[in-house]
Amino acid sequence: MAQAGKGRLNYRCPSCFMRDLDIDMFYDRDRKEYYCLRCQFTGTEEKIVKWNELVRLRYGAMNQRITKFDFD
């Protein structure tokens, strides 16, 4: 296997990030894909960006202060 290296950007692993783990992915130049050392997730840059956008839905209201709880 080729030696691991960081890609142009440091992407978080979407699979680990869903479990609140902040793990950077490594880039394999031969396969032209990113991979995670912890959970064995692999994918292209487009796939990782798409999955990370889905993960961000969890944190959509992070910067809003919620003061009214009227669920009735």
C-alpha cells in the first residue's frame, strides 16, 4: 500500500463524525480516494463533501439560543 498522506484539505471522516469523533482522513494518490484509519471508510472528495453536509444538519441550530419551548 502507498504511504498515507494528507490531501489538499483536511477532511473529517463522515462516519466517525456522526459518532462525535473528529478524525482526519488520508489521501491515497494511487486510488485517488480518501480513507479513514479508524473506521475503514473510503470515498472520493465529492462523496465526503456530500456526507459531511448531511452530518452538519445535526448542528444546524448550534448558534441559535432557544428560549421558547411550546410543543403543544
